[in-house]
Amino acid sequence: MAHNQPIRLTGGTGSPYTQKMVALLRYRRIPYAINWGMPAEACEAMGVEKPRPTFEPTFFFEEAGHTTAVCDSTPIIRRLEKTYADRSVLPADPALAFIDYLLEDFADEWCTKYMFHYRWHATLDADNAGTLLPLSMNVSMPSDARQQFKDWVKDRQISRLYVVGSNDTTAAVIDASYRRFLAAMEKHLGKQPYLLGNRPAAGDFGLFGQLSQLVGFDPTPRAIAHDVSPRTVAWVSLMHDQSGLEPTEQDWVSIADQPSTLRGLLQEVGRMYAPAQLANAQAVEAGEKTWDAVIDGAPWTQQTFPYQAKCLRWTNEHYRALGESDRARVNALLEGTGVETMLSLD
């Protein structure tokens, strides 16, 4: 693809991963053209084979006259790094890059539980989402069609809350985790403007994607964020467009010089995400369709996700690929956070 040609993608304004990637493209000053809509329909209209599974956003990459539809934000970010050299979101230091990878994975796979839970668990939020999501696809949608779409999307998404482990028992656990996460963000943003220093990394965009919905779309988590972390609320607005930032390599803060507040975020990763990942991976290996665990002192049940087992494997592959001295620096930062329980050299 020529660098002067915009990258095409399709996604929704209510999709955290679409918001993640559009903000990243803005920051990296990569030309893009987004169609707000359904990726499956876009693939059909273009005569392009749909990815399996198909979800938002879907990128359409052109190479040698052939168009390929691709999903999954994390590998797409790495693909873009190979094509566009400037304004990288991946630290050059392997140890710092691993911490960034870990935080991006936490954002994509755990913080999305906050988003999905708050959006569909309470009547107020579900009605808000059911009303606005259809209009985000077509603001001129006729009222009768809008009501049908609203009823369909609400019924479908509410019925899928069990998939991410959201239910009346775990609601308090998810809420407590979200509040701790916001409190940790409040402290950390008081020390530096981005997760790993004075320029955003991939993990920043991962968290921004989820928070764009939690702070900017859904009523209940928005109110909580304003109460617990005004810095996070302001950060979300700033992260929307960082195209004016002029980053330098010196803007990354080394692991040794990171403020202690970074450990506060990592402790939430270890407290919630690590045990969930381990239980899910064990269920995948055993061929079980659901798994049960005790997370943060409460029973947790949810559908098994083979993809999240892959995420755990990929995280460990990145960890094992670190050189001995880099791994030692990572270990020193992670010691006692609980994250180390999900890492192995085997």
C-alpha cells in the first residue's frame, strides 16, 4: 500500500476497539478512511472474504492489487509499525515493550469486561446503548426500524452478559475492580501523562478504547469515573487526538525510573486478570465450555474463551523471548503484583 493512500477500515462509534485504532491512526498521522457501519456488510459490498470471526474494526489492506480484510487490533498495530516508521507506539527497550504489551492485553481482554458489564447489566445503561447504537449506524433511521433494532440489540447483548462473567454475583466484583483501576489511574496520571512516560504506547490506546465508552458513552461508569478519577476523564478527552504531540525517544521513562504508581495498575492486572487467565487456560486445555474460579474472594463463572488462552500463550512467548537482563528488570517491577503467577519460562 502506498503511504499516501488512506487505510480503509469499518467500525462503530460504540466499539472500544474501533476508537482505540482510530485514535492510534490519528496520533501516528497515518492517513485513514473509516466507514461507520458493520464490517460484515462492508466485506460483502466490497466482495472481500470476511475474517473469521468478523468484528469491529475491520481493516482492508491492499497488496499487489488484492484486498484482505483483517481484524484484531494488537497484531494490526504491529503490522502498521513495519509499514510506518514514524511516531512509534512500541518502546525500543524490550523490557518496557513487554510491560506495554501486558497493559494492552489487560485493556483489551479484562477492561472490556467493565465496558460490556456496565453497558448491558443495568436498565439505564442498556436503554441508553439500545437507543444510541442503532442511530450510530444511521442517524436518519426511521423510528419503527430504530425501535426494532433497539429491541434486537438489547435482547442479544443482555443475553450474552454471561459470556464475560457478568451476573448479579460478580457485579460487585467488577464494580470494585473498575473503581480500583480508576483510583490507580488517578494516582499514575498525577505523576506522568501516559502509562510509560511522556508519549503514548500501544497500552495507552488500548485503555483509551475501553475508557472512550466507559467515560464517554455509558451513564453509570461515566458517573463513577467523574467521581473517582477526574484525571482519567480529562485524559480520555486528550487521548482522542494526540496528532499534535511531537514525541522523542527520551520521552519513554525507563523501568527503573517509573513512578511507583505504575505498580498500582499492575497490581490490578495481577489481582483480577491473572487468575482469570489461568482458570480459562486450564478450561481450554481440559476441553471445558465454562470455567469456575474464585477471583478477588468471590465465585466467578463464565464461558471459556480459546482466544484468551492464546493471549496468555502469546504473553508468555514475549516473556520468554526477553534476554536475561531485560527479564530481570521486568521481574523486579512485577514482583508481588500477582502478574508473575501468569508468567512462565517453561
